[in-house]
Amino acid sequence: MSVVFALATPPAKSAICVFRVTGDGCHKVLKKIFSRDLFDPNRFYVGSLKNKKKTIDRVGLVVFKGPKSYTGEDSFEIHAHGGLAVMSEIVNLFNSLGFEEAAAGEFTKRAFLNNKITLNEAEAVSDLIESTDSRGVVLSNNALFGELSKKISFFAKCVDDIRVRVEGEIDFSDEGNDYFDGGLVKSLHLLVVDFELFVGSCINNKVSKEKNNVVLVGPVNSGKSSTFNRLLGFERSIVSSSPGTTRDMISSELFYESSSFNVVDTAGIRETFDSVEKRGIGFSISEIDRSDLVLGVFEKGDVGPLGYFKDLCSKNKKNFISIQNKIDLESADKDSFDCYISAKTGEGFDVLIKLIGDSFKDKVKKEDYKFLIRGRHEKLFKLVVDDLKSAKDGLKAGESLELVAEDLKNARSHLDEVVGVKFSDSLLGDIFESFCIGK
Ligand SMILES: Nc1nc2c(ncn2[C@@H]2O[C@H](COP(=O)(O)OP(=O)(O)OP(=O)(O)O)[C@@H](O)[C@H]2O)c(=O)[nH]1
Ligand SMILES: [Mg+2]
């Protein structure tokens, strides 16, 4: 395969940038561009990187000898100073050497094609990079570092073992039922149960990434932005005593225990002739549609829209928490609200945060899962369950053993597709095009 290169770190000013180069024969250029010509693999060398006689930078160089490299090919990495001009000079150098720019995910794709990793492990590399919370990291690591592949090869072996027994039956079938392996149905039944349990321990990465959306609504000046800022712990939204301050939606992420929430501050509701403010109010109402939980923030004495928000939320089947703010100024109007706070002093926020967390309790909890999988895997796993059930039912009903063997063959083939024993170019294209350049 050709020699390709990529900047593996972001193309922005930084302390260090890392370039990766892979492709058999790429080591040949090193004595031309680096101030040293003998290298032991996997060691970090510091020296000058040169383009002809001109020194570009003093860099770190690590050389990997295939097949003991990420891609399975000869490769090397250059760690240079993270200046934009330095990066541009290194790109020019590699272009002048005839190296091609790597496509997205090319390093991982080569690792797969060179049998360094399975296809599901390659997918897990991207899922790990995309993970936004610690549980996502644990789940994609389980998929990446062999645990998921081990499970799949375990089930593939179980399917093979049962198929061998079924095929043995086919060979003996002339001799009547006397020899029939009565344990086969039980073994298949146990395999279906085990496989379904395993599927239950997998979570689709799309479901896992679903955000908990929380929106703050209420009358103008009730303290929505102040509540928003206190929830986040920093001044993200502008707070002012003039009503109608927030006009556009402002959102930010809030982490609580192991969950993350997307919290949105919106424009306050009131009668207005200002067209910009009117649009902001329109946005606030439509934001309720996108949210999972609505926090209505009110001041004592200005609870007009409370009924309106309650009705809107119950019509749209949204959870609603009514909050009385500014309890440092006005006594709490007990019985009228779900929660009482002061965004100024922080009083009541422990209760509010708990109420927010509790309202998502029934949502998917990542702690209950072991492996992060993709839609592609989920579809294949469902097919495996169908194949195994069909084999079991066929066996129980005394159907042709050839058909049972065919179902088991299909189950095995669908498991093979998960790990990439079977793949098409278009599948590889779909998988790797969503990767980062340089990975
Ligand atoms: N005393 C007191 N003042 C508060 C509290 N929360 C907010 N305020 C004040 O109330 C005013 C309005 O606060 P904001 O947070 O901007 O209110 P808002 O609901 O976002 O207002 P709009 O964006 O205009 O709809 C500001 O002067 C805040 O300092 C509180 O708990 N106690
Ligand atoms: Mg505001």
C-alpha cells in the first residue's frame, strides 16, 4: 500500500503536533530528513527534521517496524512544535517526498485490512474518540480491547459446535431416530438464552449518546438566566434587572453524578411588540418540544403563565418542575411549587439538582450495560437471535436437519460480519469516512 501521512493532532496552535506516516518503505526517507540514520523500533529519538539542508524543527521521532505497529506496516511518528508554520512546512516536506495525504480513518482501516484488529474493534476506536462521558469511555474500551470480540468468537464457536452435531445427525439419519442426540434442543435453547443475555448487555451508541435535555422557561425577569448560571457554576448567560434580557437560546452542558444534561436558557414570556423578543419567545415555546424536562422559573406574585406551561407540558407529555425563585426576597409560597430556590444565594439548589437527576432515573442507564455497539451490530445480533430460534424451533418440530444446519450457518455468517470476516468496500467506506483524519 502507498505511503500516507496525516496530522493526528488538531490543526491549531498548540504545544506539540503529531504527524503519523505509514506504508511499507516509508523508513527509507528517514536518513534524508532526520539527523540520524539508524533507529531501533519503538524508541523516542530527538533530532532535527530537515527539508533538503533547511532545518524545519527539532522534533521527536518514533519508528515502528511492521507488523508490530498500529497499522501493521512500517510507520513512524513525528512530534514537532505545534506552530501552524511548522505544520505547513512538514506537510510540504511529506508532499515533496511523494507521500499521499491519508483519508479519514485510513490508519485504522489499514490496521483492519492487515488483521491487526477486527472490524468491530475498528468501529470502537471511533466510538472511544466520540465518547463524551466516563461511562462511554468504559463501554467503548470493552468493545475496543478485545472483550466484545472474545464474546463474539465464543458464540461463533458454540454455533459451530452445535452445527457439527446437527451435521453428524444428518449423516446418521438413515439409521432412524435411535441415535438422535436428545441434548441438541437443550444446547440450542441455552445458546439462545446466553446470546440474548449478551445482547441485553450491549447498548447502541446512538441511544447512549441521547442527551438529557432540560429547558428553563418562565416569565421575564423571574431569574431563569441566574438559575441557569448557578446550575452550571459559571456566568454563561447574561443576567440583568431589565426584563427581556435573554432573547436567543443559550445552552450548555451540566454534569451531575455520572450523567450529563444539556441545559437551555430561553427568553422570558410576556406580551411584547418587539419583533426580536417575539421571535425569542417563539423559540422558547418550541424548545419545550425538544426537551425531556421543563423547569418553570417564577417569582412570587408573577405566576400567570404557570398554568399555561403546565398545560403545554402535559399536552406534550413532558416532565415539568415548577420553581419559585428569589426566596431570599419573598417567603416561599409552599404548596404552589415543586421546588423553592434563590439563584442569588444558592439556597434550594441541592433539592433542585436532585429533582432533575430523579426525573431521568427511568431513562437508559449506561451503568447497566457492558458493551457499546452500533446500529450495524444490533441488526446483525437480531438476525443471529432469529437464526438460532429458527434452528431451535425447527429441531423441536422435527423439521429437516438440513434446514436447521442452514439456520446455524446463517447465524455464524452474521457473527462473522460483525467482526469483519466478511465485508464489502461500501461497508468499509461507510465506517471509516466518519473517522478523524490521522486515526
Ligand atoms: N434577590 C434575588 N435576585 C435575583 C435572583 N435571581 C435573579 N435575580 C435578579 O433578577 C433579575 C433578573 O434575573 P435574570 O436571571 O436575568 O432573569 P431572567 O428570567 O433570565 O430574565 P429575562 O432573560 O429577561 O427573561 C436580575 O437583576 C437578577 O440579579 C434571586 O434568587 N434573588
Ligand atoms: Mg434571561
